[in-house]
Amino acid sequence: MSPAGVLRGIGRPVLESLAAIGRVAIFAGTILGHLFRPPFYPREVMVQLLQIGWFSLPVVGLTALFTGGALALQIYSGGARFNAESVVPSIVAIGMVRELGPVLGGLMVAARVASSIAAELGTMKVTEQIDALVTLSTNPIKYLAVPRVLAATLAVPVLVAVGDSIGIMGGWLVGITRLDFNSAVYIKNTVDFLEVWDVGSGLVKGAVFGFIVALMGCYHGMNSGRGAQGVGRATKSAVVAASVLILAANYILTEVFFTS
Amino acid sequence: MIEIKGVTKAFGPKTVLRGVDLTIASGTSMVIIGGSGTGKSVLLKCILGLVRPDGGAILLDGQDVARAERDAFLARFGMLFQGGALFDSLTVWENVAFRLLRGFQKRPKAEAREIAIEKLRRVGLSPDVADLYPAELSGGMQKRVGLARAIAAAPEIIFFDEPTTGLDPIMAGVINDLIREIVVEMGATAMTITHDMTSVRAIADHVAMLHEGVIQWTGPVAEMDATPDPYVQQFIHGRAEGPISAVR
């Protein structure tokens, strides 16, 4: 292959990636620009709060419960190597609220919500419902994307808070039933060790992850290709992009929050 | 009056519209015919601003639509989409009254519902369907609901995109009659795109044939059968032989 061919082979995907990042950034900027400008659609926001928040509770709760329990077992068996079994309550608590609660909650919401938003909006696009909105003097970004992004940004921190509590409870349950911890001591250790910012940072992460999930769902859905294959591809891309961005954002936020 | 002057549009290397010139007088019904993939829907979407033309101009009552204030401009239009394009998450009456429930045409909910039910009656649907969801309706009923939505805010101009596609001949006839009645009754300007020659004869005052990105022929519907234009003759008689290639 000629040097020009090699350059072309590298340059094209790089330029395409940059263009895609630019399109997502413009889309996000457009949504943020519409957040505070009328008309507002409070009914749509309420519907999405229910869809994204309330109906995600079971999956986030179950994920947190089993993760908290498994975390307690792992820390206990790992801590036993240097007689540090007593750190189980504090490490379960900090692990859940700082990392596992927001990240696993975010990923579960990405799987459930980003896919559903992308499939719904993608279907609306291929069946001309989005064109119909325009002809009915309604801005599709304002009517479809803004309520979803706003609702996800508000709902995911609440889901994270609930998930944190259930995860810590899962650790406590395993601690007192399988690892012979005293219930009162376990709870006291948990409460004494946690700081407000441990919980707060997880909630901020939750808000960022919620924004990412809805943004990816809306972006890929509204830019879906034609037919069932186009909608399928949009759904897959939304989940993959949301998941990867959540993990990347988690690393960046952890750097910002805990290493300075 | 809608004036389309030299409108061009390409998607990547594929040029769809190569300079379309067409005038639709106020209060008349123009039907655009042409083979699949000849750009009929693209032309319609260019007028509505759903697709941005590469060149040319579209004037509505002498004003360039590209410079018109969007909400006021779109408020003058109603559109029946090919598949109905009803919103799955809303009930039938909420679909019909969509424009009346939000934006600057907003009315109180009870009044909007009343208007929606009246429009549903106008298209031959009983008030019982008002609280159903679109997925609970047959294809013909969905088209009627789409039609009711298109006329709900009493637009001056109504577009119909393949209004009878996918319907049985009886239902197609019912929809054609409804379109004709409603357009005459409202005094609206109508633009329809279709392949269905029965629809053309039922709906049109004027016909335009779009072929290879330009208007190949246009004239009153009464002159369509007698025109010597070989493209029109091949199309209206559905012949495989003629100047229009069967493989496109």
C-alpha cells in the first residue's frame, strides 16, 4: 500500500470519528439550549420520569442487592488473608456509594432505557412520526429528546441512591447471616465510615450517567437508518455508546473528585 | 398559490430533483404522479421544509418558504402521511387534536376533544374510537384518523402522501371520496402524490407527472387521457413498454 493509501486509511476513520463527536456535541448543545426555553412539556417529563425512574427500580434494586452481597463475601475472603475481616461494612459501603452503585446502576439503566429510547425514536423516525411532529409545528428535539434527557438526569441519581441503600443492605444481610457479623455493629461501622461526599459524588455521577444514557438513546434513535435493520443498529449503537461513555465518564469523574 | 421554481435536490451522488417547475393555484387540487423513486415525496417534503432543497425557490403566496416564520407557515398546512404516522403513545383523539393541545393554536382540553370527535365523525369514524390507541385500529381507520388530524386545525393547504396505498379498493374509494369532499368543503389547496390512477381521477383538478427529476407533463385532469405525451400514456395505462424504463 502506498504512503498516501496508508494516510487515507488512518485519516478517514479519524475524521469520521471527529465528525461523529461533533454531531453528538451539537445535538447535546441543542438539547441544553432548549431546556430553559418555552414551550415546556411537563406531561412528557412526568411520563418519562415514570418510564425511566420508577420502572427501572426493580432492575437497579436487584442488581444492587446481589452486588452488595457478593461484595461482602469477596471483601471478607480477601480481608481474611491479613486479618482484616472487620473492614467488610465500611468497604461495602464505600464501594457501593462511590463506584458500584452509580456505575452498575448507570449500566443497567443504559441497557434498559437507552435501548428503549433508541428503538422508540428510531421507529418514530422510520414511520414518519418525527416528520409528522414537524408538520404539526412541534420541534421533535424539544418534544421528544428534552423531556427524556431531563427525566433521566433527574431520575438516575434517585435510582443510584436507592441502589446504594439496597446494595449496602445486601452486604449487611450477607454479613449477619453468612459471616457472623453483629447487626448493630455492622450498621454502626457503615454509618460511621461514610462521609457525605462519598454519597454526593455517587449521586453526581448518577446525574451525569443519566444524561449520557438519554442523550445516546435520543441521538441514535433520531438518526436511525431505514427499516428494521436501521432501528436495530441504532438500538445497539445507543447501548454500546452509553455503556462505554458511562465507564469513561466514571474514570474522569473519579479523577476529578478523589485525586485532587 | 404555491410556486415551485427550478427546485433541485441530490442525496450524495444521486440527483432526485433536477429543476422542478410547478404552480398550484389556490383552492385547486393538484395530483402528482410518477414512478417509484422519482422524487415525489422529496418534492413534497421540500415544500414543507422537512428536506432542504439544493437549489431553486418555493414560494407560498409570493413569499419564499425558506424565509417564512416556521410556526405560522406550518400552521397553514395539514398533511396525511402514507402510513398515517399516528403517534403510538397517544390516543386517537389526542392524535387528532395534537395541534389544538399545544403551541399557539392551543385550546382547552375539553374543546380540543370535542373538535377531535367532530373531525372523526367527518371522516366516518364513531366517537367510540376516540379513546383507542392507533395500534388498535385497522389500516383504513388509521388513514381516516390521519385525515382527521390533517384537517383538525382547518388548514389552507393539505398534502396527501399516497393516501390509498395498502388499502382495499373499497376503502381506497372511501378515502378518495372523503378527500375530494373535504377539499371542496374547506376550499383548501390540495397536493396529492399517488400511483393510483383511480385516486387521480377522483381527487385531481390538475395533474403533473414527475419523471427523472423534472415535470414531464402537467395539465387539467380532463386532458390527461387525451395527451399524446408518451410518458403519461405509458404511466396511466401501466404499460411495461415505453420511454419509462421498467427497471429503475
